[in-house]
Amino acid sequence: MRNVPGVRKTKSCYAMMWMPGNNAGPLVRKLAKEHPGKVGWLVGPSAMTKTRLRPEIPYALDNDAFTAFRNVEKWSYGKWRDLMEWAKRSKINPLWLLVPDVVMNMEATIDNWNRYFPEVIEFGWPLAFAVQDGMTPKDVPSNADVIFVGGSTFWKWNTMPMWAKEFPRVHVGRVNEIRRLWQCEDAGVESVDGQGWFRDGQHGRRIPQLLQWLKGERPEETPTML
């Protein structure tokens, strides 16, 4: 993995960060203020019109490949490129940028990395590589800075501990259950994202669970990982 100035290299020097996807609402901003370093944003192209980057809230750049996959839409290179230029103009550097991937497609994701890496390296940001079904650590490009654990749900959770063990910086996508938050925390994951925490509203049943996790209060019924 590349030696990028300022990148944290050991699991012991950070707490896991929760990044709701494309949510910059009042509750998220409040939580980010109350729990510095444990709340951030995962900002994709679709969020540019509704999110204002703030120096006090860490963020990472998504590519919306999963959104396009879920909605059976064509992925937009133009919108992704606009996102990077938008972030550059803000003068607030992201924690990392997710290079375009192809959901559950190992070969196409590797091809995309080779295609887009020369283009995005110019920004000087840490670059995330999305691992997909069938990949092993030997498939990760040597010039990747962050491992983004994507792929199918079954494959992701069965391989997540391995990625966390093998690489110093790991992000896990689509983490929407409290037990999964604790599993990632216990494995030494750096950050996670998940939009599901707000599916039943900002005062729904999942928010108290999230608040417990942010305070480090583990429910008795939540088993320790591994």
C-alpha cells in the first residue's frame, strides 16, 4: 500500500467512524459535534446539491456505483468527476476517494482501478479499492491506500475479518445493524457506512442503538466479535 503523508497506519491510533451515506442532516451534525472523530459523511455524486462540506466533519468520497447497481441505472462518469472537482474547490480534503468499482464483479473492478488510477492520483488523496466477491488480498493493487469491503452481503460478512486483519485501513459498506457495528469495531475496522439507520426516521428504533455505540455502551446481548 502507498505511503501517503498523514495516513494513519496502525489500528490502535483511531476509533471506528460511522459515516451515514449522503446524510448531512441536523442529527448527524449534532452527533459529529458531540462525538468528534466517530461520525463522518460518505458523500457520493448525488449528494452534491444537498451537502455542504464542513471542516469539523470528516468525510470520504463515494462513487455511487452501488446506487446505480441497486436502481438498475447506468453509472455516470461525469457526475463522479464533478464530485471530485467539487471537493477540490472546497479545499477540505477527504479521508479517501473510492475509485469506481463494479458491484460483485472482480475482473471489472480491477480493470476500473487500472483505468482510473492514473486520473485520480493527481488529486493527492488516499484512494480506496472496493473488494468484490471472489477477491483475496493478492488481488488488491499495491497502490491502494484503503480497502472498501463491498460485494454481496453474504461474502462481505464472511470475509470482513480477513480484510481487517490483513490491511491497516478498512472501510465496510452497508452496515445497518447494531451487531454489525460491534463486529466491525471488534475486528479493528477504521470506518463503516450505512443509510439504514434513518429508514424509520430520525427518532426511530435504531437511533438509540447508535447512540449507545457512540458512547461505547455495549448491550449485554451483543456478542463480542471473533
